[in-house]
Amino acid sequence: MITYERPISYAARWARHVARLAFVVFVLSLAAHRFGSLSSTLFVTLALVSAGLALVAVLLSVVGFVRLWQVAAVGGIASTMALLYASLPLAAAGLVLSQVMAKPAITDVSTDLATPPPFIRDRPIETGWLTPAAPVVADRQAQARAYPALTGRRYDGALDRVLTGVRIVADQSGIAIVAEEGLENAEPDFEDLALRAEPPADALRDAPGKATDKATDKATSKAVGKTATGRGGRNVPAARDPGPVPIPLSRPKQDAGPLPPGRKAGDILLQGESRSRIAGFRFDLVIRLREESETTFVDIRVASRLGHHDLGLDAATAERFLHALDAELLGIAGD
């Protein structure tokens, strides 16, 4: 009896091992970056390595399938498992590549292209081969072409009302506010002076230890106001002295020196930090509130801390915040 021994496809076996390694590297690096302290630069590097390993595994699995078809070599299951392990790193790499091709290569977007809101404090940008460059005029032009609907919002409400809505939306969106400026602009423009309490004239006349003779009564009447004599000789009491009238005083203006471009003396600036939902990439945001003709105009600026391409995440973050703010301030939204 003749026993046929099937050859073994070592390419298929190596494909499974390499694909498993790529899967483990990608998952562990993603978890460490999203929930741990792994830097974004190192995460992107490990993700690229895992994608390269997954691509090698796919090529080896193809060789395994070819050997299975030609000589019935053992390795069909190993090649199939290799494709399953390699699907996750390659899917992530394919998604990133599609966004790179579809979106402009910018890392900073703003609803005000001419004078974007300035950041209050320095941004903690990562150093390395993925350090983002400062935005230039060409970047703003590319944003205008790619995101024409990304504009500011005007609300028919006071600064304090809109500021409250911005804080609520920022908390609901997972934005941590790290710096604030110009909050005094949302306070009232003047404060009433406290009235000095004075005892009434009756209390002065009836106070114990005071003389109640006629001369004292006349002196008190002169101090408070003489009574007027009406028709028939009736005495009509004169109006009492209301005391000092409160005078509204304007709030003193602070001399803050020259302001940076994109900021006026009456603006309110809120700087915050946010992260993407899945990968956990970090973004810096600044929200500007400006009072204009009894309305409040809101602008937002979002900037990535890593890379030369934001993959469209900056604009998506800004649009998501503005839509949530429209829903929060429903009823006072203008143009």
C-alpha cells in the first residue's frame, strides 16, 4: 500500500507567526497609547512596524496558498490564520492612507482664517520626526478649500450666557480647560454703591435721653424737613430725605499692554485639551468669545500635537463642538 505524504509549507507557518506578532504589537501599542503613557511618536512608529510585518505575513500566506494549490502542501489553515491576524494592522494602515489622500496636509484649523484665536499658553508639542510645523498662509487656503462650512457661530445672547453654554459643551465633549483669559468681560459693567443706612426722623425724636421740648422738635424738623401747611391749616408732612443716590461707576480698565494678533480687549479665551476617541491622539483647542453689536460671536481653533497631517481630525473636532454648542444654545443662535 502506497502512503502519500503531503509536503509542508514553511511559508504558511512563518506567515502565521509573523502575522501574530504584528497583531500583538499593534494591539499592545494602541492600548498603551490610549490608556497608558506611551508617546504618540512611539505609537505611530510601532504601528508602522506592525503594518510592515502584517504585509510580509500576507505575502507569505499567499505563497502558502499557492503551494497548497500546486502540490497540496500542508499550510492552508496557517495561511488563513495569518490573514486574520494581519487584517487589523492593515485595516488601520489603509484607513490612515485613505485619509492622507483625501484630506489636506494641515495640522491646525480655525473658524477665523484671517486672525485665528491665539493660544494662551505654550502647547506641549512632541519632538521628533513627527513634530508639526507652524501653520502658514497656504495651510489656511487649503483649509478653506477642504472645509468651506467650518465657520464661527453668532448667538443673540450676552457673553455670560454663551460662556456658560461653552463650558457645558466642553465638559460634555471631554475637553479639559487648562487656561482662561478675559473672564472679567462677562461680569456686569458697574456695581451699585452700598447705601449708607440712616435712622429715620421719628427715631431721632423718640430716642431715649433726647430732649423733647419745643426747641428740640423745631431743630429736628429743620434737619429733616419742615412740614407744609395746606388748606384749612392742616399740616402736610414733607417728603423724607432719601439719602445719597447710588452712582454707577464703570469698571476700571486694566492696562495689559499690546495684545497678540487675534485678540481684542473685550474677548474671552478658553484653552483646552482633547483626545481622539479610539487612538487617543491629543489636540489643543482655543475658544474665543467676542461681543459684537449685542450678539456674541464664537470662534474655535484646533491644532494637533503630532505629525504633518491631522487626517481630518482637527476639523471633525471643531465641527462636533460647534454643533453641540448650537444644540445647547438653541433659541439664541444667529447666523
